[in-house]
Amino acid sequence: MTAHKDDARRNKQADGSRAERPADPLMVLSVEKAFRVLESFDPTHASMSLSQVASVAGLDKSAAQRFTHTLEKLGYLRKDPVSKHFEMTTRALKLGHNFTRANPLIERAAPYLMHLSKTTEETINLTVRDDTEIVFVLRFLSRQVLNPDVTIGTRMPAYCTAPGIAMLSRMRPEDARRILERTDLRAYTPDTTWQIDTLMEKIALSAARGYATAFEEFYHGDLSIAAAAVTSRQEPACAVNIAVSRARYTRQDAEKRFSSLVVAAARSISQGLPQPHG
Amino acid sequence: MTAHKDDARRNKQADGSRAERPADPLMVLSVEKAFRVLESFDPTHASMSLSQVASVAGLDKSAAQRFTHTLEKLGYLRKDPVSKHFEMTTRALKLGHNFTRANPLIERAAPYLMHLSKTTEETINLTVRDDTEIVFVLRFLSRQVLNPDVTIGTRMPAYCTAPGIAMLSRMRPEDARRILERTDLRAYTPDTTWQIDTLMEKIALSAARGYATAFEEFYHGDLSIAAAAVTSRQEPACAVNIAVSRARYTRQDAEKRFSSLVVAAARSISQGLPQPHG
DNA sequence: GCTCTTGTATCGGATCGTAATACTCTTTAT
DNA sequence: ATAAAGAGTATTACGATCCGATACAAGAGC
């Protein structure tokens, strides 16, 4: 026991060349840096030179060199031989694709969403929650797409979306509140519900009704009705929602017409949902 | 089993003190292993224990421990606290999502595909080529989906798909042939064109027509018509295709009705296509 | 031409990761 | 019950791997 020599190992010399590490001996820092590089390639940095990568990822030139080289060899980046700029390859789609195909939740939910899509001819989404956000994992577009920028993998704050509220409404209120408390709550539109107490009321109402609505709380013109599917322990697993345009429905019409459909779909999905382990 | 690659790649210091095979000094092997772990989580291995990860990824227990720990800390894996099994998180979608959003090709093509989707009400795809394969990068489903298993990120052999042939037909024939030569050519269905010479004829015909067809060459019942978009250097950049079911169209009808549409869409996409650098 | 910036190659040495081992727990068999 | 086996977790000494400084090469702009 004790620790005699090993802290000598991770304490650098006193001349402080480096801040001390959290000392997580299992953490492989190279991997973290590699992902920092890969994740630098966002929509605003689609194509980057070596030095851009270095500055965006916060690495020095040597590290940028090594990690871009490594990622290129692994097939995740390609370098244009003339401009020397790097960009992502289709390889990046593979992980997401694997996730989608491997996820039993999605496999199970897909047929019900497709059915909804066919019968309503509106946009149908399946989302899961990741802490304070929801993530779109499956999407069936209608002919008149509202927001083409929303694709699989898109994230939004849970509190101002119908699926987010639907999932929060299936949790214990104190847990839901804790999530809201660590969210950056703001009014994206004039209609955004963004105060904790009001949100808790909205959550309670949604719990009672069995579905949630979000009318232009994040995007203008977007009317969304959602219901959450739950595991056998009554924990929210995912949510299905229908999104329609204000141009074609009033809020009341949309709610009246679609709420029972999403509730039914969510209930179907719930039954026989794979367990998060037993 | 045991070690296979390290000796081949790296000469210990058998004789001369100088390593004659410097291997690849810029390659960071930890990163490669991390991706081996992540990519182990495919549809047949959605949820794995530590030792399963070790065996599937080909690592020893310690390495599996370190990399699962690292990936968990980075948010790509989560471990069920009771079953101790690992699975992927929605984080995996982020890279693919970034790729989609960052790719100017996709941004540019999306509106044309959407237009096609609306006017035809059939399934529309955008694909790019990655060596011998095509990869689906954007997809608009019709009401009657043929193959729900095909999602963004799905790959197919180029030679037996309409988009693949369409792109090959815009290359120099000798380059196209070289790609075919390194493909594992096989007859997936009785209708698969799989002999090099026949394929080259098919490619030549497609080049002359400006579009390609694949009738049940990979999936039964799947009739597909595609055209390639080209860069200003006349290099194929991507392909757009329409896929319909044999149940609702004859081959002739499908070809007659849709070929001009995909050709027009591909031409529109081609104009002002971002350069692979200038 | 020259300078300045950016990409590429090299290399010694310390850091960081490796792999062996030991320790808990849980599961299974006797 | 109890033991034995197996799996997951924690720890540590060692040394190969990776780090990062530096030098070199190649363009770009003046």
C-alpha cells in the first residue's frame, strides 16, 4: 500500500513544465488527442491545413502531424496531395452506421415509425436523451421538410423540444429538475418555455396526458407532438415525435390529430423493449 | 494466434542497432487500437463484456481495459454498471453527423435530391465512391421502402449498383477496369453482371447514355437508375439514383420514366460543384 | 532574389503506456 | 457449504513508444 515511488513517477520536476495530471493511469491520452483532431472537422472547418488542425485542436505542430498522419493511415482523414489540406472521409460514417444498426432500440422502433410515416405522411423522428440534450437517431421525412438541417446525429436541448419534455415527464420529477438545473436555459423563440418552474409544470401536464407538445419553442413554424417509450422499469428510453408546419395546421389541430398516434406508437415500442440489463 | 503483426512491422534490434525498418515513426499505435475497439461494436456485437472486447478486438485484457476505459471517459462507450457490458453511445453519431454537415458535396446536392423526392415520391439516394465500394451519404425514403437496412453509411460493391456503374462510366476506362480488377466480383442474384468484360461493356453503354441501371443485381426486386455528377475536371464526384420496386414498375417503365430525371439532377449538382482543390 | 510561413523529416530521451500480477466478486460445480 | 474457476478491477516496475524540439525543404509573397 501507500505510495512511495509512484508519485515521484507522475510528479514532474519542480520547474513545473507541466500542470499535474488527474492521474488516471488507465487513460490513454493519445486517443483523446486523436479524437480532438477528428472532432475539429466540424461544419466550419471542413477542410484544414496542418497548422489549422494544430490550432483548432489545440496541439503543437508535431502532435498535429502525428495524429493527422495516423488518422489518415486509418482511413478517417484524407489529405489532398496538392493543397495539403485534410478532410474527413466516408469512414466517419461507419461508426454512426454501426451504432444505428447495432442499437436494438432503433431496430425495434423503426417499423412503428415507418408505419406512422406512411399513415400521416408527416415527418417522424426517434430521439434519445443524452444528459440535457436529445439526439435524433432515426428520421423519416415528409415531402415538405421543415428543417433540412436536422439530420441523424443532430442534437437539441431537451427542455424546448417535445421529445425532450416527453422523456423528462416519465422520470421522477426531482431527477427531471436536476437535469433542467444543469441546462443552459434560454428563449430561442418568443414561445420558448425556459423557466424552471414553468417547465416543471409543463412536464407534470405532459406526464398526466401521456404526451408532450412543443409549439415553435426552438424553430419558428415547427409544431411537434411527442410521446416517450419506457422500459419495463418505467424509465424513458426514447421518444417518437411528429413534426408539422404551422403553415398547414393550427396548434390545436395538430395536437388533436397526432397526439393519440404518437402515444400509441410509443406504447407499442415500449412493449418488449430490450432491457438495459437484468 | 498470439502476435502476428508487430514482428513483421518492427524489427526488434535483431542485429544492427539501427532499426532498418523504421516502421512508421509517425504512426500512433494506441489510436489504432482504440479504433479497433470502437469498431468491434458492430451489429453482431452490440453489447460486450471486457473479455469479449479483448477477444473481438484482438487485444489482451490489459489493453482492452485501458481502451474501454479511455473510450468511456471520452463518451464513446458506456458501461452498464450492473452487467459490466459496454455499448456505444450516441456520441458515435457525432462524427458522421459532422461529416455530413461539413461536406459541401452533400450540402449542394441535398436540395436537388429533395426536389426529386417530392416530384417522384420514390426513394432517392446520394452515394459517393470509396475505392471499390459505394457509400450512401444521403437518402430520402419513399413511402414504400424497399430495403430499410440501407441507411446512411451503408456500403455496397460499386459494380452491381447503378450509382457505382454511373460513376465508373465517367472515369477513364482503364481506371474503371483497374477498380473492377481489385473487386471481389460475385453474382449476388441471377441478374448480377459480374464478369469484367461484360461490366466494361455495361460501363461503356452507360457512358454513352449518361445514366446507368441496375435491375435486381444486388437486391431482388430492386430497380435502380443512376447518373453521376462530375467535377469541372470531369471526374465523378457522386451519383444520384432512384430506386423503385419491381412490384410497381417494369424495367422499361422505370428506365423510361426516371433516367432523364436523374440525369438532370446530376447535371445540376455538377454545376458549381466544389473543387477537389484549385 | 530574399524572407516568412508552412509542411516534412529526424532523433534523443523521458513519458506514457504496457503487461504481469494480485485482489475482489460473482458464478458454477461438487 | 465450499472450492474452484472465471471475470472485472487495481496496482506497479519496466522500457518501448511517443513526444516535441529542431532542422530541413518547399512555396508564397514582397
